Amino acid sequence: MSAALPVAARSGSDAEPLVSVRDLKVVFKGSGASGRAVQAVNGVDLSVSRGETLALIGESGSGKSVTLRALLRLHAPRRSSVSGEIRVAGQDVLAMDARALADYRGKTASMIFQEPLLAMDPVYTVGRQITESIRRHEPVSEADARKRALELFERVRIPSPERRLDAYPHELSGGMRQRAMIALALACRPQVLLADEPTTALDATVQIQILLLLRELQRELGLAIVFVTHDIGAAIEVADRFAVMYAGRVVEEAESRVIVNAPRHPYTMALLRGRAGGTGAHALARGERLQTIAGSPPDLSNLPAGCAFADRCDLAQDGCRTLEPQAVVLATGHRVRCLRTDATGAGPVASMAAAPPAH
């Protein structure tokens, strides 16, 4: 990822968060021979203010996308259980009935999916999908809805917008599809934009264009953005704050500059060491070999006692495998879930608490 863009500045808003998540848990019901349930998200707390971008970062399977989809209640109730509290723009999302949920999706909060070609309906033109979304939420005519769709295409800089409105998803390039997906997500002027790996399938040049576009639209519209990515370079370029996820938990959260320059959790340090070039105390220097994290993430249907990262952690001690770390807030503004010291040996970064019985 190019480092051409500066690190995003923190919004600094002291207003009540537009998005507030408390003790979120998502469990997928067991199937197959073992029949064990999968604890995909386990006690996540998050908040995002208007005009702020929060990046959820971590390896695949850490719970980022599951958390994001929970904010829109996209998990099938028959196959999953979602508990805790999700409040968006003052609304209790988990208490919504079907009608309220349909009004909420697209109007209050909307999502940019990772692969627009799969997210869009292949049998309808892109323009029709946008106009139908607008007319679902607002009492406007077909002509007025199409006019707004055209304005959205112009805003996201799709060339020849009038012609592209009548194109089918497969007729657009990857970059144009992603821009059309952004236009669809913004069609009903939502307050919260959820972006699930929005640049993963794009080449580096188009990635930069999409990230710049998201930042520009955020400034213009005052959006709160939750940005899911495994690419720390992309997160640095757009996010005000990072929430680093591992095994369904947020293990570290702070302003992006603070985490890049002074990470306190061993997992965050390891992620930064695996990033070529860039800035920050733990970024890989030019000429050094990329460093990977040994081992694999734990089985979420059979989590170990103690810290889930202990078996992969260079700083782990015996207590890390028997005691579960509790999240604490440090003087630096970090919220960290770790029993060990930071890389500078400055002292413990969290308190110890007895771990629950192993699954």
C-alpha cells in the first residue's frame, strides 16, 4: 500500500457517540460432527463519533467482518445468536422489529461490501438498484430518484455517469463497481457508513483513489465510518482510531498515531513488524525480511484458557496461559487487554483475572 496519503487527523469530537457497542457477542450455532458453537465475537466494546473513522484491523477470522455485519443485523437468527447492546443514532438495533430494521438499513446505516459484484443483483442495472433504494426510504418519483443517482455517480467520479447508470454490475470495471457500491451506500444519506475491506480486490492506484474518495465524502457529509481491513497501511491512511481484534476480542484500541508509534499489545507489535516500509516504531525497515506471526489463530469453537494469543506471543509467560487479561485504560489513552509488559519494559499493561474454565 502506498504511503502517499497522510495519517488521518482525529476528529476530536466530545459529542455522544453516533455508534455505541457494548459487550457484543456473536455465536454461530454448532453443526457437523462436533456440533460445537463458534464464539466469533466475544465481548466487544466500540464507539464512533460523527465525522470519525474507526478501523477494525487484524488477521482473517479475528471477528472484524462479523462485528460489522452485526451492526446491520445481517446474521441469520436461525444460525447465530447476537447479544449485548448496539445503539446507532440513538436507536437500539437489537430491539428493532422487521419493519424498523428495514427502515434502519440504508437510511441510518449502510454498508460497502468487499465484493460489489456479489453484493449487487446481477439481473438489474446499477442505476435501477440505486433508484429502488432511494424510493424505498423516501417518497420521490422515479425521475427524481434517477436524478439523484446520477448526482451520486458524478460525486463518486464515475466517468460517463448517464451511460453507466444503465450498465449491469458485470459491465463495470472493479474500480467503477466499488464506486457504484459507494454511491448505493450513500443513496439515502446515511449517518453511518460500514466499509468491509472496500479496497481489497483493487490495484494500488485504485485503492488510493477509493480511500481519498471516502475521506472526502466523510468531510463533506459528516459520516461516521467503521472501516474493516487487514491492511494496516490502508488503515493508517484513513482512520482516526484503531481497534485491533484477535480471536473475537478487541485487544488494543487507541488513536491511530499512538498505536503506530507506541503499540502496547504484542499482537499489534507483530502486525506492525509485518508491514514493509511506512512509519512507526515497529514498521519494517527497507531491506529487512517480512516477519510473520508464528502459528495460527485459535479454534473459536474451543478457545484456550488464558490469553488467546499466548501460544504465538514472544512475551508470553506461564500466567498468560492460565489467566485471562481484562481490558484496562492506560494514561496514554490506550485500551489494552494484555497481562505482560510493553516492548519498552515499562511495566504491566493490564491487571490479571482468573480465566473461565476451558471450553
